[in-house]
Amino acid sequence: MIRFLFRRLMWFVVTMTVVMSVSFFLMKNVKGGPFDTERALEPAIEANIQARYHLDWPLWKQFLHYTGPFNLDERGLAGTQEKVLGGVLSGDFGPSFRYRDFTVNDIIGQALPISALLGVVSMMWALALGVSTGIASALRRGSGVDLALRLAATGGIALPNFVIAGFLIIIFVFMIPLLPVAGWGSIKEMLLPGFCLGLVYAAYLARLTRTGMLEALSQDHIRTAQAKGLSPRTVVLRHALKGGLLPVVSYLGPATAGILTGSLVIERIFFIPGLGSHFVNSASNRDYTLAMGVTILYTVLVYSMNTVVDLAYTLLDPRIDLAEEA
Amino acid sequence: MSAADPKRFDLDDATAERLLREAQEHKGISLWQDAGRRLRRNRPSWYAMVFLIGFGLLSFLAPLLPLRSPVRSNLDITLHAPTLDGGDGNYLAALDPEADSALVARQIEKDYWELSSLDHGLISLRRMIFGSWQTGHWLGTDHLGRDLLSRIVWGSRTSILVSLAAALCSLVIGVFYGAFSGLVGGRIDNLMMRTVDILYSIPFIFVVIFLITLIGDYRQVLEEEWGLDREKVFYLVIGAVFWLTMARVVRGQVLSLKHAEFVQAARVMGASTFHILCKHIVPNVLSIVIVYLTLTIPAVMLFEAFLSFLGLGVEPPRVSWGLIAVDGTSAINPLRIHWWVVIFPALAMGCTLLALNVLGDGLRDALDPKMRGKD
């Protein structure tokens, strides 16, 4: 276990180095900075801005300053007291290039809880829908219910989520006015976006659960349990489910990544001020530090989620050896 | 049967010749014949394939069809409900058989975008067949009064082209990477696969959005020096993202084939490396590659729609399904429900993606019976 975590940590360092340096140097090579406006700035003002954001430093120094963990700025940022630590490694993503008075940390701090809540809601939708329909169609294999559920699952995979969101808005907001169309805060406002975001993953999870349950149900120990005279309910919930859900657990990592990505779209449709909409805006506004901050944050999230999933996997299935997996 | 009676195995010449001839006539069922048969027996997949081929033809022949212009807007009939009668609000002067060629060229430029010479040929063929007749707004019009039917058909061209090109891109990178890694083995293989692992854990969409925004700035340089327009860059970027799974799958297949018994048997029988590669390795890898290709195409199509939604995809005047779907979604408002702008693009896209998914699953079952029914 320790060895596995250590190895993961090592690869994590490599991954982060790659992500940070690639995106940093890509950004720096773009023509047109974040301060390009219609009118040309006064040379003195421009020099001031350059100095303020260290754009006049050599590239390697900017990079080191950005990554940290040491603050290379001898003067200290204007208006702030001198810091020894700075940069991403100390948890400081720097100032936003576009929203002048905010740091990237401020913006992420506001938006992340919203996105995280949306993610949790849609994950709950996905798990509840996916696992229950998957079990239902495995238990009634070949029946009409199974066929209908499988078709619905394939449909859910085949349509982009903004189209599904459009349908659902028409149905549940305009035709049957049950839910609000946009906004964020109350539980009612979370239902629809969470559902739209989770639907694709519900479809995948339903497929995985069905396959896993079918395999689990055909095993010897299930027959033994049935022969002992246990009720069908106990057999399914106690004995089959544990084995049948293994593929589901391993899919949770990619699903998390997908939900994070899908939130880019859903947050735009439902006007939710989350991290996803900030990212899209920052990329088109050339707000480099914000875009990079979000990318780095998401990489960390996805990576740690994958590691947690792998750990959970071994707890559920003792046959898997982490030392080999790493 | 005993060794004491060798005569029992003696055959006269005629019988021996007959047996030999029979043996020659007997043909083993190749992998592909077998797969074809299994695919045909899998009804949903077979229908999906027929549907896709039909739809592909339709979209390829779009200039030949008597459709309205997918670009020209008519603000008098915005968001018009589907109707069967023609109406001449969107009449193309270029379709008049008497029109002179300069006018036609100018008109086509305005009503479409830069078309290939093949498409120009198809349009003049259309003028010969249909004259100035064109379809009515059978599927209604969008918020700028453009004909939805025509937009969907023309949009399918872009979407299919983008997904095919990007899937092929990912195919080339993935197959070369995976095959090289699997064949070389050892330390290099380890390193290459670790690289893939690292790339896997990067949330690529962010990088892609980043890249596409960046490319916007370098557009001129790329176009002049490298001959890459935005679409080609688009294929390359998407292809560069989707090759990872392909590389893993191909590597796994090559690794297991390298030591497979039938490959060793062929080697013992004195087959040359080239022969083994062509006859045994490539067909076996190819089957799995085709399966992943059919599963990559819908993924790319969805991705294109996703990028179009964010305003980073295909640019107007060109149309793609992603763009049409985005237009449809943004036309939703509480006062009047314009169902056609949402439903029809979604149907076209959903049916195609569904068919591709079903075909991909069916092909996997057909080519790899062991995987049957597993997801």
C-alpha cells in the first residue's frame, strides 16, 4: 500500500511538471498579451503593467516564480507585504490577468464550491439511476424492460448533453412548469443541471452494472446462496452486488473527469457561476493565470480521484495486488 | 491402424489425386468471412451499417439534391414551422438553367462556401436534373430563416468529415505508437506506456480548448507557412487527443500476438517475417483497430459538438451538426416552443451516433467472439 502510494506520488510529480511546463510555455508563446486593448497603451503604463506582472523577466525566471515554492519578487507585490513563499507549489496561483483586483485563488475559491456541489449532485444522480437500472436490467435479462433500458442507455450516450438539456428544459420548465430554468442556490435549481450532467454517466454505469451483475450472478457462490434458501433480495444485495459493482468502481475515476469536463457546457446553459464557465471565459480572454490555475486544479482532482478509486478497488477485491498495479 | 500393416495407408494414384484436389478445393473460412457472416446475423448492427452507408451517400451527394441554400438567411420567415408547400422566398438564381456561368459562380460563392470542384460539378448536374425546383421548408427554418433540412444535410458533411479525419489521425498515431512499443518491448516499451499513462491523467479537454484558442492567434502563420487551415488543425488536435486508447489496445494485441502459437508455428514452418507480418499480425491487429475506429468516430462527433457549443468548433458560414444543435438550444425560450429546431438536429445526430455505437458493438462481437456481450 505505502509503496503503491509512493509510486503514485512520483508519477504525480512527473505529470504535474509536464502539465505545468507545457501549458506555461504554450501560453507565453502566444501573440497578444492579456492587456491588449483597442487603443495602444502609453509606453510608460505598459512598462508598469509588464513590471507588475513580471512580464519583463526572462522566461525561466517567470516559470520559477510561477511554480514556486519561493517568491522571486524582491520588491513584494505592490500593496502587499513581502512574502517568502509564492507560486503554485505553495498554493498561490498568482493574480488574475483579466479581473484586475482578484487573485486566481479568490476566483477559484468562489467558483469551486459551486462546481463541486454540481458535480456531487450529478454523481449522485448518475449512481442512483445507473446502478438501479443496471441491476434491474440484469435481473430481467432479455425482457422488454431490459431492452428498453439498454436502448435508453445507448441513447443517453449518443446525444450531446446540451441537446438533452434542451429537451429537458422544454419539458420540465416550459411545458410542465416545475423547475426554474436557470440560477443556482436552491435544491430545485440543482435538480435539472445535475440530472443533465449525470445522465451520460448514468448510461455508462447502467451498462457496466448490467455486465458486472450478469457475471456475478452466474457464479458458483450465488448458486450456493440460492440453494441455502436465502431470499432473492438477500442474494442480490448481499452477495451479487459486491462483485457486480467492481467495474462500476473502476469507472468512477474517468466519470469524475468527465463530469468536470461536462460542467463546462452545463454551467453555461444553466448560467451557473462555476469553475467551468470561468475556464472557458479565461481561455478566450487570455487570462493565462486563471486558465492555468483551473487546468492544474482539475489535473490534481482527476489524478487524486483515480488514485482513490484504485485504492477502493483493492479493498473491494482482495485478489488485486497493488504492488503489481502501480 | 497397427504399424505392422503399412499397406492400409497406401492409396492408389487416382484416389490420392482426388483427395488432394478436394483438399485444395476446400477453403477455410477466413477471419473476415466469418466476421461478415456474424455481422449479418446480428440484425441491429446490420441495419445500423445499412443506415450509415445510406446516410453517408446522402451527405456526400448533398450538392446534387434539390435543397435550399444552407447559408442564405431570410429574415421574413425566421423560425417558421415545418411546412410541405414550397414557397419561393429562398429561390436561388443560380439554379436557373439559363443563367450564365459567371452569375452561377458568384451565386454559389454566396449561397455556400468554398466548394471543391467535384461539388461544383454536382451542383451543375443538379441544375440539369432539377432545374430551379427546390424543396420547401420541410423541417422548418431556424432563427435566421435558413432552411433546416438543408442545414442538417450539409452539416452532416462537415461532421462526418471531421470525425473521419480526426479518427484516422488518431488511428495513425495510435497504431504506430502502440505497434512500435509492443514490438520493441523492454525498457522502451515501459517508458512509452508510462508516457501514455501520464497523458491519460491530464484532463485533455482543457488542453484542447487552450490549444484551439492559441491557434486562433497563429492562424495566418499556419496557413501561409504550413498550408494548414483551421479545419486541418482541428483534425490534428482532436486526433492527437484520441490516440491514447488506440495505442494501448494495439500494443496489447501486438504483445499477445508476438508470442501466439500460430505465429510461432508459422515461423517454424519457415515463413518469412514479412509474410508473418502481412498474413498473421496485421489482420489480427486490424480487426481490433476497426472496432475502435467505429467507436472513436461517435466520440469525436460528440467532441466536435462540444467544441461548437463553446464557440471553438467549425466556423460559419460552414455548418456542422454541433453548430445546428447549438443554434437550436439557444432558440429555446419560454414564450413559444420552437420544437423543430431542437428535435430535428438532435434526431439526425442521435440516430447517426446510435447507429455508429451499435455498429461498433456489433463489429466487436463479430470480430472478437470472446468479447461477445461484454462492455
